[in-house]
Amino acid sequence: MVETLKDIVNFASRPEYFFTLVVIFLWISINTRLAKHFWTKRGGLVMLVLITVFLCVSLFDRDFRLIITYPDNVPIVGMLLLVFFFTWLAMYQAFRNDARMAAGGVPVEQETTHDKVFVWPDLLYVEFICGIISSFVLVVWALGLPAPLEEPANPNVSPNPAKAPWYFLGLQELLVYFDPWIAGVILPGFIIVGLMAIPYIDKNPKGNGYYSFAERRFAVTFFLYGFLILWVALIIVGTLLRGPNWNFFGPYEFWDVHKLEALVNVNLSEIIWVQLLRTGLPHNWFVREIFGIVLVAAYLVVLPKILARVWLKGMYEQLGAARYYIMMFLLLVMVATPIKMYLRWLVNLKYIVAIPEYFFNI
Amino acid sequence: MSRAGTDRGGIRQKPAVDHAYNIPRLHKIFFWSALLSLLSIIWWVVDVDYDKPWKRFQRGFMRLQAEETRQAIAAEDKKLAGGSGKQRLDQADAALQAASAELQQRRADVDQAQQRLRRAENALAKVDAENRAARAEYDAFRYGVETTVVEASHDHGAHGSADKKQEKLGRFDERRARAGLQFEEATAERDSAAAEVARLTNALTTAQKQRDALFANRTRLEKRLEGVESNVVNWIRNSPMMDFIAPSLKVQQTVHEDLRFEVNFQTIPRVDRCTTCHLGIDKAGYEDAPQPYTSHPNLDLFLSSRSPHPLEKVGCTVCHSGWDRSTDFKWAAHHPRNEEQAKQWERDYDWHPLHKWDWPMMHGALAESQCYKCHKQDIVLEGAPHLNQGREIFERAGCWGCHKVEGKQGPKVAPSLRYLTAKTRPEWVKQWLDDPTAFRPTTLMPKFFGLSNTNDEYFKRRNDVEITAITHYLFEKSEGNELEPLPARAGDAERGRELVESVGCKACHLVGTEEKPAADTIRQQFGPNLMGLAAKTSSQWVYNWIRDPKSINPDTRMPRLRLTDAEALDITAYLMTLPAAAGFADRPAPESEPQLRDAVTLEYLQTTLSKQQAEIRIARMSEQDKMMFLGEKLVGRYGCYGCHDVPGFEKTEPIGVELTEEGSKITSKFDFGHVHGVPHTRADWIRTKLRDPRIWDYEVIKSPQDKLRMPQFNFTEAQIEAVTTFVLGLVREQVPAAQRKVYDPHEQARNAGMRLVSNKNCLACHPLSGFGGDYARFVDDPALAPPLITPTGAKVQPDWLHDFLAAPSTIRPWLQVRMPTFEFTDEEISLLINMFQGISRVDERYPRFEVAARDAASIQRGRMLFGIHGAPGYELSLSCNSCHPAGRALPTSPMTQWGPNLALAPERLRAAWILDWLRNPAAIAPGTRMPNFFYDGDTPLTENPEQDIQDLRNYLWTLRDPSVQRLSRR
């Protein structure tokens, strides 16, 4: 019975299912009629209890315990709880304000916020106390759970799995699906540029100084998607579910170095020329990759245009062409990430455009 | 100005605002958080940072030392409180009092002298200051003059000022000279005054010094106690935050620039901090102290300053491994001896094996492996019995036949398979290959078939196919031998048994026993166990073989024992009666299944051909072709030719992994397969592999040709441990020449010869430098064992030794065991002679000694001392002849009591050695029957022993008697 349950969890944790499940969960929890039940005090408590029970019960499993209690991984578990708490806190206040405003009231913040306070003691004293408490927590944490310093690294024995610092493990997970320069340079670059661009793209004054979901449905949904799914969930996968040789291991699975996985990935060009057209690959790379190039161009150039005319007409008009196209470009790149991952999972697609002649792969 | 009108002198009043927080509550939060923060910092500084485990160990050792020092002080006090100590103290006190009383009488003189000294010192101080100032000013001004002169030489108008300066410099110089003179005078006056004071107080000072000398030891001990006992000073020195100044608890380390660890494509010096906790390791007297304070068990050889491996020079990790820089039990890479210790360490020290540190510590026996880093050339190394045994087994069991190891080569260890047809039958070979131990339980031949990865139903059939093919190949390739016919008369087995027991066969062969000897050497397994010969070979072959082994196999290691035909026949008769191991006769010889054989042949064909080609090829092959093809492939696969001379494989490379740097191979490169429960260390991998060489195939799915193929050796646990030790010593680490043992020419000669000694198994009979001499256990009387050969180099003449080694002659007719004829080459004999001279550190290659006519009187005296049996004056002599034959004069005692024939001496012995021998025989050959005639220790036993010894030697040199020599050379 227990073993069956473990097998089910192990199976459901495979990247494709895990990813799909969290996406579905996120959608249900914010964009359906059930949403309001998640972001109440009771809902938060139930979710917290569920998470805690899952962690505690799972600790009885040796392999799970080894991964979770590895000193490198402890902060990640802590971070997960914090992310959950702060997400809940924000959404709780947002839903509360939405309810008040729907009833014709004003946001809570408007009623409780003072106009002015003294720098001392209202600001500095509190900051000072926060500093003391933070340093206390950090000292106790550092002493009680010392840094996992080990013997000198042995350059002849590279660690397996070789992992980036935990906060980069989401990016490292992307390396499975993308060419290194995309996963390591382009995508992180877009994340930074995109975050910097938000204030210039988003000129909607609603939600300033108070929490609200109903007024900022599009922005909050995409932010939560980008942060919780593409960053945090991938960190979970990279940290807890990727073992030796970067193979996937369920949370209750032994990290066996010898585990083998069949990897038979093919490029889009091979699918089209070899499997569908049965003509063999053309020698000229441009001809060979023409389908992939057209596809990517259509996705990034044509799609925004169509959307602007059809479904997002209102947004296009509201933002203007420049803002709209910049935002759509960033948004489409963000959406492209899971698209590529799903293509890998479903049809073993290696690259949409593969030009090894110029080290250019998408 | 403009704002002056606002109230309160220009400062605008802030609007009154409520506080956002409850301030008194914030105070409370501040108080508690600050308190917690303080406590956490105290925890951090005092407990975590300060209280390191090694400090606890050092405190423990200091308590131990304090206790010990207190006891020493008490003993010192006791010494001064009674007996001769008290007497000396009383004397010193009395002398002191007397001197002090005497001085009192001359008080006025002393006071005057001391006053004079004080005045002189004051004057000197003043003059000294003046003197130094004068010199400094002169030097500074001189520099100025020099630069002015140089400038003036460029600028012709400036000569005037240069001249003026020169003049002034003269005045400085005068002042300097004057001050110097005053200084010398004042110094002389001071010295004279001081001498006067010393003269007057001399008696008192001496008496005081003498008294202090009695307390010197105690004072030293007290000083030591101050450093180690727990007192306020030490407490402050070692308290948190203060301990950066001069703590007495501190990390101890030795830095070894030239013994380096390899990291990341470079090397770093070893910094051994082991002595931080192992504080008594290099000191005698802590043998019974608890760990970690125990003394090293072999301080004569290691760590102590007088040993060849002092701590400062060698350190710890170069032998014992471990993480040199660590000061924590767990991180030092301590490695438990057994499971039980591991459990205890986990409990006591939170111990676990280190995953990234590849050099876990090695305890005693395993650490011997690291001796090999520097002592590669010593064939047998004193103080490293496990390494010696491991190396011996590695060489003798033929490990190097498959596993290349730099520097290991030599004749193949197992019998040649070139002459099989005359020797044995295919049925026997098949049975033998099936399981060698079923025939001879002690054999060194390993088992290849039916091991843990090849014992299922399929492999049982396949093994038979393989065995049959190998046997077929070997017999087809074998050459014949011309054998002498067996004499018609039947041999006497009983007499044969006596001969086998006595002539020396047992030095290299086990005879009939099914048990392994318990000895830690395998020299008795140099040749095969002589059991079951009747099942294996014919009487005719045995007869021919023991008469002259080289007539059958010119390359054999078996020497000739100069057996007569009758002796050979008797021995043959006896050997043929020795049975094989029980049950061997009932074992069926493996038989090949043609169908399976074809399948295996096809499989091997496919290693180089495509499936289609292989099928065409096999269809064209005859039975014979298939057997020969498969046989050759299998001999190649199993590497039979590594140990045996196999026709067709003379130049083939060995099949195994090269082991030259096995001891440095990183642990993660060892394949532990699916086997769990074996600790991941080199030692454990090698050990486990030796126990079951195919174990890593456990539950691995492989094609038959990919399976592991190392055979199963029939080793005991002790032997496995020894081989593991040796293999761990095969490391990449290069110890620089300066740190390695430097072999002088004598030692080099010894090492070169010792290799031959090892190859010929000499130590199985002869004791040499404290090793070998195993044959002694087969004789009742030590005098009947083969002689000690350690002193040979100093003892015998090289010419004689050369002749003897080329064709041994009888020196000791009472010995039944025979020195075999090895048929050494001249080169080998030179090696041996050089080796013996190297061991004895003798350089003289052409010793010459002649007695001259003028020595006649001495010779006469020698003759009288010697005492020929029955000659006049025999009763007064030393009766040498009662044991030693001297030419024709034979002793009357039974032959077992004889000594060597002294008529051989002038030709055989070195003249100088005879003198040494007579002075103290037991010093050269401990346990010899030769008595001490001339000295008892250092006490002379005769009036003029040196003269007597020389007389005796001179007399011996007259004993040349060709007939005796002929008689003695059999």
C-alpha cells in the first residue's frame, strides 16, 4: 500500500506531470470559481497543514529524508514554505480587497494607512530591531546547521550530479531542453530586461498601494506563472528530483549512479525531412532548417500581429504599438519555454532550429 | 531674515503625529531580541568557535603530563632527601656556608672592589656614548666630503670648498681617534675591576653553582610543570579571545615541502596536523597511555629523532594517509579497522567515511604498503613483514604475469606448457583445469572455471567446452621429449622417502600434505606439491626429471641435486605412491558438446567477422580447426601465457589491468557493480576482488566474453591482506630523491643480488640477514640445517665462492641436505659474490695472505694450540681436531658433531675473517657450536689471545693437502 502510494507520487513527479500538475493547480487556485476558497485563512491553514503533513510523513522514507535534510537543500525547503506563505498573504489581501470593492467599499490599506510617521522611532527603531532579530536568526541557523563544508574537492572526482547553487537550479533544469546559450544567456537576460521593462510597459494605475487581483488579473496571473512555475517549480525539480547524471528521480527513489535512461531526441528537421517527407536531410543548412525558422518567425512576429487584431484588440489599443509589441515579445518568449519543454516530453524534440554549423540551436 | 518672524526662533514645529507602534512594547522586544542576540554571539564565540575537540585532547594530554611531571618532581625530592643525594646536598650547603663566612671576613676588600667596578662601569658608559657619537659624525661628514670632491672634479672652480672640507674632516678624525682611545682605556679598567670582584667572590659563586646543579633537574621539571598544569596564567593564555597571543593549546603541525599531495594538476606540501591530538606519538613512555596519546609502537624505526624516519622529516600521512590538514576526528579521514569500530566511532565522533577525500587512513599493516614508495629496491624490507609477504606472493603467484607492474619481470612462474606430451595426459589436464584444488588443495594454480559468474547451467556446459578446447590446443602445440628408459630394477620407495625427507626437496616442495603451511611465506610452495604424481604423469618422466630437470625443460627453475641413478629411482618409486587429493579420481574429465562448441566458436568468430562471414567460415572449418581456433582464443582470453610458457604466445601482451599505479587509482574508478555492503575504499575493493575475483559481475547482465576473467586464487585471509598491502603500495606519488633512502654501492650490490636470491628461492634453505632459513624446521638439530650465509662476503674468498657456486662441493659432510647445482651463469655468480660482499660491506676483491718462512715459530705455536688428535701435547691444546678435520686427521667424534674441514681454509676463507671468527664466533653466527676460546665478552681467556689467534690462523694456512680437497669434493 505504502509502496504503491510512493510509486504513484514518484510517477506523478516526473517533470512533465509535475509541471502540468502545478500549472493546473495554479489555474484552479486563481482563475476559477474555487479560487476564493484557497485564499482565506482557513484555506491557507489547510494548504499549510497538507504541505507539512506531506513533508513529515515523507521523512519516514530514507531516500526522501536524505534529499530533504542534505544541508544544501534545507534552505530550499524553508524557501518553499516562505514562498507559499507570502503568496498566500498577498492573495489573501487581494481577495479581501476585491470583495470589499465589489461590495462598494474601499481597500483595507486606504483605511489603515497613516499619512506620516516619525523617522525615529517609527522607522529606525523597528528597522534596528529587525536587524537584531535577523542577525540572531542567522547566527543560530549558521551554528545549528553549519555550512556543509567538506574535505578538499577532488578534481579527479567531479560530483555527480554536479549542481549549480540552488537558486540557479531552475536555469540548470532549462539546460535539459535548450541550447546552453539560450538557457544560460538569453533567457536569464530576458528575465532581467523584462523585469526592468515592467514599469514602462505597465501604465495601469490600479493596484497602486493596495492589493487586488480582480483589477490586475492579467498581470498577477502571468507574474505568478513566471515566478512560481518557471522559477520556483523548476528549482524544486532541479534540486530535489534530479539525481546522478541529471537523471530524473522520484522523491522516494534511490539515487542510483547506474540508472540509465534512453535518450533518443530528434530535431524538427529530421522529423520533417526524414520521417514525414522521407527524402533525407538536405545538405544546405538553410534549406534543412527552413521549417523551424519559419515556425519561430511566425511565432514571434506573426502571432502578435494576429493577436492584436483578434483577441487582444483592446489591449493593443490601450498600450499602443511599441508597448504592445515589446510586451508580447517578452511574454511569448516566456510562454515558449514550457512549449519547448512539452515538445521534448511529448515528441522527443531536440531542437526546432538546429544549425550546429554556427552553434545556433533553438 | 525672511523667516525670522515665525515662532520659536525660526524652527518650524513639527505637526504632532501618533506613533505607528506601541513604543513601550518595542522597548521590550528590543530588550529580548538584543539579549537573544548576545547569547547567540556568546554561543558562537565560546562554544562553536573556541571549544574545538582537539583542545579537549590537548588538555587531557597536559593533565597526563602534569601528573607525570609531579611524580618526577616527587622522585627528585626523594632523591635529595635521602641517601647519597642528601649527602651531596649537605656537602654543598656546608661548602656554601664556608665560602660565605670566608667572604664575610674580607668584606671591606669586596666592598672596595665593587665600588671600583661601579665607577668603572659608569665611566665606560659615558665614554661609550661619546665614542659612538664621534664615529657616527665622522662617517656622516666623510660622506659629505666625498660628494663634494666628486662634484669639484666636474666643476673646476670649486676646489677651494673641497679643500676646506677635507681639513675639517681631519678634525673629525682626530676626535674619533681620541674617543676610541678613551673607550679602550675605560673598557680595560672595567674588565680589571670585574676580574677583581670575581676573584674575591669566586669561592662563593662556585659553591652556589654546585648547589644549584643538584637542583637543576628539579628546576627543569618545575618549569615544565608550570607550562602544563592548570594555573591562572595558562587559563588566561588559553581563554577565548585572549588565545591569539601566546596560547599553550595550539595546533601542532609539521610541514613537508618535499612530500606532496597531488591536487588539481599540481601538488601541495603535506601539512601534517596529526600531532595536534596524537601528542605522545613521537615520545617514549606513553606506550600504555590511552589513545590519542599512545606512543608509536616502533619508535626505533619511526618518528623519534634518532630513528631513520624522524617526525619533522617524514610526518604521518606519507605512510598512514588521511587528510593531513584536518584537526577533527571525522575529517582527518580516520578509517576503522572493522565494523565494530566503525559503529563505535559513529557513536562517539559522529564519524562517517569521507566521500571526496580519496586517501582514508591506513593502520599498521596496511600502512606498510607505503614503505614501498621509497623502498622499492629492497627485496625484503626489515620492519615490513606484511609488505614482504605481499610482494613475495605477488611475484610467486604470478600476479604480474597478467597485471603489468613496472620493474616486475623475470622467468614465468609456472611450469612450461611446451613439453606436455611427455609429461601428462589430456584427461588429467582437463580435470586439473576444471578445479586445480581438487587435485592439490595447496596449489598456487588458480581456478578459472565455475566461479561465481560462470556457474549456472549454461556455463557448466560452456566451461567443459572451453576446457576441452584449451587442452586440445596445448597438446597439439606441445613438443616431445627424449626420455631415458627407466632402469629395469624396481626402486625402493622407503629409501626414496628418506631421501625426499633429507636431501632438501622439502625446501621448495610440499610433499603430500593437503594443508597449507601456516608460515607467512610461500617459499615452501616454490615448486608444486608432490602429490598425486601417479595420476598425472609416468614414473619414467619423474625419473628423468629429478635426475636432470634441464634435460626436459632447459628453462626450468628446478636445480639439479646431483642424484645418482639409484637415488633417482628410489625417489621416483616413493613419489609415485603419494595419492592425489581424496575424490579426485572420481571426478569425470570434462567433455565437450559439439553443438555448444560450434556456437562458442561462432561467437568468437563474430568478434572480428560479421555474422554472415562467420557462418561461412565455420562451415568450412574441420573439427580440428574449430578446436585449435577456439583453444587459441581461450588461451588468449584467460591469459594462460602470463604464467606458463605457451607455444604461440611468446610475445603476447599480458591481459590484465596494469597495476603500476593501482594504489593511486581514484576510488570512483573502481567498479563495485551492484554489490552493496563493501566500503568504497581501494583496500576493500582489492581485498574483496581477491576473495572472489568475479564478484563485481554480481547480477550484471553481460555477454560471456565481457565477463570478468580473473581466476580464483587459493589464498588465505592473511595472504589476501598481504597482497592487498603490496598492491596499495604501487602508487604514483614520487618521493624526491633527497627524501628517499639513498643506497650506497654496497646496498645496491645487495639489492641486485637479492633479486636473484628471491628468484632461486635461496632463503627457503639459508638464513640471510635475518630472513629465511625455513629449512631449519625440518631438522631436529639446528646444526643439520643449511648454513647461515649472512657473513659469506667477509668470510670466503671470491675465487672460491665462484667455483663453489658454479659446482657446489661438500664443506659440511655431516649435512644430509644438499646444496643443489643451479647452473648459474658467470653473470649471476658475479651478482651473488657482489651481493655477499655488499652485505658484509667488504670491498677487497683479491684477498691474499701467505705465511712466510719467518713465521715458522708462530706456526709451531699454532700447531700446538690446534692439537692434532693423537699427536704429542694434544691434552694441552684447544683440541680443535676433536671436531674439525684437518687434512687427513679426522675427528673421532660422530660426524654430526664435526665442523668444516680446516684443510680447506687457505683456499676458502679470508685470513682476516678467521681472526674475527676466533675472537667471537657467536657474534658472527649466533647459536654456533664453535666455542669462545679466547674471549669471554671483553675478558681475555688466555694470556695473549691476539697472538694465539694469529698463531692458529698461520698454522691453518699450512694445511694445504690436495688429497683432502679431492676427498671433500664429491
